[in-house]
Amino acid sequence: MAVAAYASLVSLSNILENLHNRAEAHLPSVDMEQIEMLEKNIHILVKFVELHAERNIEMLGGLWRQIAKAAFEAEATINFHVVNQLQLRSQEGTSDTGFSAFCEDMARLIRKFCSINEEMPIIEEEGEDPQAGKQPSTYVPTAGSITTSSITNVPIGIFEHVDKIWGDLVNSNSKRKILPIVGMGGIGKTTLARTLFDDSFIDDHFDIRIWLSISQVYSIDRILKVALQEEGGSQGTCESSNELEVRLYQRLFDRRYLIVLDDVWTREVWDDLQRCIPDNENGSCVLLTTRLSDIAMSLSSNDPYKMTFLDDDKSWALFCQYAFAQIGCPYENLKKFAKDVVKSCRGLPLEIVSVGGLLANSDMTPTYWENIVKKIYSLSDLGHEEHCLRILSLSYKSLPIHLKPCFLYMRAFPEDDQINVGSLIDFWIAEGFIKSMSPKTLEETGREFVKCLIDRNLIFMRNAETCGIHDLLRDLCVRESNDEQFIRSPRVQYVRSGFRVDTCCFLCSKEINDRERACLPSLVQNIPSSSKVSPSVCDDCKPMYSHVTRTCLLRTVDNVESLYEDGFCKEILQPTELRYASISLSYHGKFASPSVLHLLWNLQTLIIDGIHSPSFVLPRELWKMPQLRHIRSKCGATLPDPEEDFLVLNNLQTLSIILNFKWKKETIARIPNLKKLSIRGEMTHSKDSVCNLRELHELKNLESLSVAYCFEQISFPSSLKEVFLLQCKMEWKDVSAIGTLPCLETLTLFFGVEGSEWNPVEGEFSVLKQLFIGYMNLVQWNAESIHFPKLERLRLCDLDFLEEIPAVIGDISTLQTIQLSRCCDSVIESAKQLWEDQQEYGSDVRIEVTDKNGVSYRIGSSIARTSATACVCLAYLKRIGDRLQEISKHGECCLNTKQMKRVEEDTIFLRDFVKVHHLSKIGAMESLASKITQVDCEALIALHIWTHC
């Protein structure tokens, strides 16, 4: 219960901070001394929990529960009075502001927390703390990249498995093959499958690669959408399952594909999918991972590949990789303990990696390591799965208290989910898990928390933007969360278009049946609403809010187009405790009038999604909400001008996408800490579309700027790291103003830049890493390597007149990737020449091309990244050549059936090699392609004659 108590206290401290800031502007009216007294008591309790959370003392269990309940009660009480005051103020002719009643309840809360502080037990410090060596509970690492560079991406012990399966994947030239990988949880099945999936030659060999995470609970529609590359399997499309199946079949038809089905628990998922996965008889493969041998045997005629435990040597090497980030143990006084730890992990990679991450974050004291060894030894009689969970729990229990609520929140995501890191941090902030630590923002602290969990191997990065959690670690989150019994109010809400009040949860939009349907207890709607039915709550949300006894609901949004009589939601109700709201609107959806949005006084993130009207208007009351951090309208919305007496929104960091807003100095002064801004003007040039973008330089903290359809001069803030310009009228000489930005790392220019010649100037784009240019009439690009000294990625789209990519671009030492989409032939030829020139210097620039016919290939892939396969190809050529020479001397019937079968297989391999690697597009490989064609013809003749011998 210590974690629940801590989370409740931190959430309450954030509420009090918001209340304190509002009270300074008399929104609402409160006694400042009472706020400060309550804050002081909460601070004492937070320090007490941080200090004693790990103590296993019986009397503390009741104290933790008492603290959590008191904090929950305080939040509910404060919320009730603030909403009541704000509502009364909006009613004309009302003199009662509720101030006296608020003061009485605040005094009662102060007495309660003072009593808790006075009754806290005095806990004597023990001698030497057996936990010594851990980081202190208040430790927060310094800011840095989330990704961990000290550890290799592929753990030790995986490559030998890769070598065994790799040939089965690429040497299949016949019917579709299903290859199962079987093993217990945590043994490395997904890691092996991912390593194969990401292999450079596998990438070249297959036309299409698709990764599908299945898990125990799955949705076929969502799986199909992921397979069709629709983001996250979103519900944005209304296609039926049959329509999705047809589209997937069409995508896969006549193409060689690799599909990974990760974490399969039932045969039914394959029964549902196989009708839309054609057998093209071209060597396509389905690779699946499962814990269940019987499932693997029932799905494939091939023997399952069984993952085994690591031997002692590999276990030791893997542990050192994660505990010390090097080969071997550098601490002689810890070596014995390290060996004991590894032996106790039984060769299970997940256990080894987890304990390695735990110990890597200690200060390497023998006392602490010995204590960990004793704890692991105490688990020696347990079975494998329970042993693994208990080992993983050691990593959880060693976490500083501030990280534990954040880790346990991972249970909220489905198994194998791709979790957006930015959204995860927003959720942590919404739940109140992150304590304010000035001068850092909550988001900056949140990113440090993510890095800590990654460093401890409790979560992992999938790519630059998403993370994930292993199924067994998620199971641990569920178990520990149930033990903690969090006490919370509804703070996060998703409501999608087509929401039904009778069959959907009003908090998460999950479809529910009559058996599941329930309402929040003692639901109070003290804000007028036309609802005839209390909103439903699903089984997942119901236990999380079981302690709610009083909540206020607001009618903030009308879905005018939807008819309530048909069962659809005509209005959207939101709890006043809400901090994160994502609303998907119908076309005619709008905010209710008069607006009551400002009564959501703790709302931090507002996301407006759906295909709403282009005339959609955000309520002016947003300027009365100083706690707001992010406002995102994915289809664009109009933001009214603020009134003179409105507040400064110091916390606001994101505004996206704002239509035709007039950026005055007075307005910009109200959002001084904005970091991300997206603006869209009128698509047609008119006087009404002027947005006054000459004042944008006043946004001193702006890091990302996106502007579309702007026909006026833009004054760029010097703090910008990312600029996206779409159809913004300027000339190439004007781009120099962007190039002088000292922090600019990403620049995207689509349409709008006039002129045929671009002459960058030395000193510009000094830290630019990514450059995207598209849909221009650019003819000559006169660049030198000194103009883009840090460039890593170049993308050119639909440049029909560009003569060539400057050859010196290839001389940039940091360059990794060039992507060309539908560019003219001269650009593609210059890219080929650039690649060939760089090969002489040992450079390995990846150049990807999609031509005007939609054909995609990688320039030089067979040489630059698959030299081993090229050697295999030459070996096959030699073997066929030897056989053909033997046939020419002794006749076609001199070879037996097995030998001729091998000739046939080798011929098919070479034919596929030519097809996959586009040898005709690589000058250095054209002779090899010619040789293969010649051998192919000779072999076909020999095979034809042999069959008639």
C-alpha cells in the first residue's frame, strides 16, 4: 500500500499546486494560508513515505491505507468546492460564492492530516541497511536520450538460434512455410523473431514483412488493420472484416512475404487469418512464436524450433552484458556473488537481464549484492514460471518509490501493445504520478522516468517513439497493482465517434454487454444535462473507481448529428476530475453552449479527433484554464482571441492545429512556454488569411513549428529544432533565414518554395540532421558538404526537374539514409553514382528508391549489405557450372535424381537472387546478372532433356 499512498499524495500535491496558482487570480476564492498549511502537511507525509516505503513493519500497512484514503477524500472535497465556485460565478445574480463552506472543509482536511502526522510512528534506523547500495528513493537521473547505448541491441545467445532458422526462411522456394518457435515465457522467442525480422538480408529477400502481435486476447479486425499498415490498428475506418480480409489478400497476392505472428495462444487466430494469407508458392513464410507446443504442432508440418535455456557460459556473458556493460566482471569483490546470481537464474534470459538491470543500478557494494543472492536462493524450490515472476518482482521492489506507480501503470495497456512514449508520459502526468521538480517540466521528468525503467530492463524501446513491456512483466504489474489497491478518481477519458451510451463505457469507449454494465456509485449530475440514462462503466474501469462516492458530470460536447433515440450519444459527459480527454467528434459535433469546459479545472490534455467540421471552434474558456498543457485538434480548429482579463497559460506546451489565428504580441505573451505549434491558414490567398506570423519570434521556448498555407513572411524563433512548411510562399534565398537557426535539426519543405536554383551558404544548417524536400520545381541544387555537416537523413519527393543530387552530399560523414520517392530518372542515376563513389571509401549509405511506377528497391543492397549472400550466390553459380560442365562431357543422364534436383533448386535460388536485388540497377553487378541468366538457360535445357532420359 505504500505505492498507492505515495501516488495519492503526489496527485494531491499537484492538485494543491494548481489550486494555489489559481487562487492567486481568485479562480476560485480560497484561504491561501489554508492551502499552504495543507501543502506543508502533505510534504511531510511524502517525505515519510519515501523514507520508509520499503520497511516491512506491520503497523505501516494500516498507515499507508489511511494516507491513501485521506488524500482521495481531500481531492474529492477540493474538486467539489472548486467546481461549485466556478459554476456559481458563471450564474448571473448569484452572490454566494461558496467561500465559507470551502474554508470549513479545508480546515477539516488540515486537522485530519495534522492528526496523521502526529500519530506517525517513530521508526528507529536499523544498523546497516541490507538494501544499501540502491539509489535513494528521491533519485532522478540527469536528462539524456531515452535509448540505452551501452548495451548491444541483440543479447548474447540469440545469434546461434538465428543461424539455425535463417536458412529455413530464405532457402524456401516452394509453398508457404509455417515455422513455429516454442519456449516458455522469458526464454527469448520474441527477441529471436525480431532479430530475424530485422535482418538486412531478410529485409532484401522478402517483398513484404509484417509483424503482428497476437496475445491471449486479440481482435481480428485490429490485427488486419495493423497488417494493412494502418497506425496502431486504429478504429478510424468503418470497413467490415470481410473488406479488410480482401484488402490484405490483395496486398499479399503474388508477392513473397514474411509474416510474424508473435505470442500465439490459440489455433483459432490462424483459422481466422489464413483465408486472407495466400499461398503464392514463392517461398513466403509465416514465423510464429508460442509457449504451447501443441499449438505449434497443429499449425505446421515442420518440427517446431524449441528454445532452450542458456548454458553457464552464455548465462554469465549475458549477465555481464547487462550488469556491467562489458565482458566479464570488473569487480573482484563482487564476482562470487555475481556467479551465484547467474546460477540461480537457471539459464532463463529474462531473469538474467532483469537481475542484471537491477544490479547495474546499484552502487556495487558487496552487502547489497549478498542480500540479493539470499533473496534469490530463497526461491529455489519454486517452479519455473513462479520463480521467474518472483525474480522479476525483485527488480520491481528495488525501484525508487517515485518509479513504482509509473511502472505499475503499464498494466493499463494490452499485451504486446506499441505504447507511444509521449502519450505514456501524458498519462502518468494525468494520473498525478509525477511530482513537480522545478525548473524541469513534468514532461522532462517523465522522459527521465522512462529512461530509468529502460535502464532497469523493465520496459524496452520498440523504436524512436514507442516502447513495450514483456508479457511476464505486465503480469507482474497486474499482480502488484491488485495488492496495492489504488484509490483513484476518473482522470483519463476516451470517447470516440459513434459512442453509444447503452453499450459503451463512457470513460474508455470499450464495448460492454448487459452483464458488465454498471454505473459509478452514487453518481451525481449537478450540472444540467439532457441525459436520460446514467453513463455506463466497463468491468476494467469499475474496480479502478470503486471508491468513488460522489462525482460531478459535465455536458461539454454535443454530437449533434447522432440521435439519442437510435442509441447513440447525443452529448458527451465528462467527470470534473478529468485531466486527460480525447474526444472523437462527428462532422457536426461542437462544444456545448454556453460552454462549461472551464469547470474541468484540472484538465491538462485536450485532444479533438474525428472528421469534424472545418468551422469547428474551440471555446474561449480555454484561456481561463492555466493548468492546460496540450491542446491538439487533429483536423484543425479555430481558437477565439482571449479577452483582456484572461490568465497567462504558463503550462501550455502544445497548440495543434490552429486555423487562421491572429498572432498578436498580447496573445503570445499569454503562452510564453509553448514548445510545439501547428498553424494552418486558408488554402486560397486572401486578406482574411493573414495570421501575423511576423510576431512568432516572441515565442522564446518554441521547439517545433508547423505552418501550412501561409502567404506572408514568417519570423522564426531561434529556439526551433523542427520546422515543417507546407505551401508557404517563399523563394530559395528565403530558406537561408531558416538555415541560420542555431538549434534546427529537422526541416521539411513541401510545395511553395519558388525558383529553380538553391545555393546554400556556408554556416547554415550547422546541426541539421534531417532534410525533407518535395513537390518543387527545383532544377539545380548547388550544395557542398560543409553546408549540411551533421546531415543524417535526406528525403526527396516528386522532384520532376532536379538534375541531380549534389555528389558532395555523399561526403557528409554522418549521412545514413537517402530516400527518393517518384523523382525523375536523373536524380535516381545521380544517387546510384553517389553510392558507387562512396563504396570506394567504405561508406555504407542506405539509398531507398520508389520510382514513378511504384516499384521500390534499395540501390546497391546486394553488395552494400549482403556480401555474404553474394558469396553464396557465387558458390551456387560454381556448383551449377560444375554440374553443367559434367553434363556437357558425359551427357544429361550422367547425374542421378538427387543431383538434378539440386541443380533445379540452385537455379531457382539464383533466379530469386536476381529478382530480389535488382542487379540490373547496379552497375557493378550487371555482369553477374548476365552470367546468372546464361546459366539459368543452360540449366533449363539440361533439366528438360534429363526428364526425358
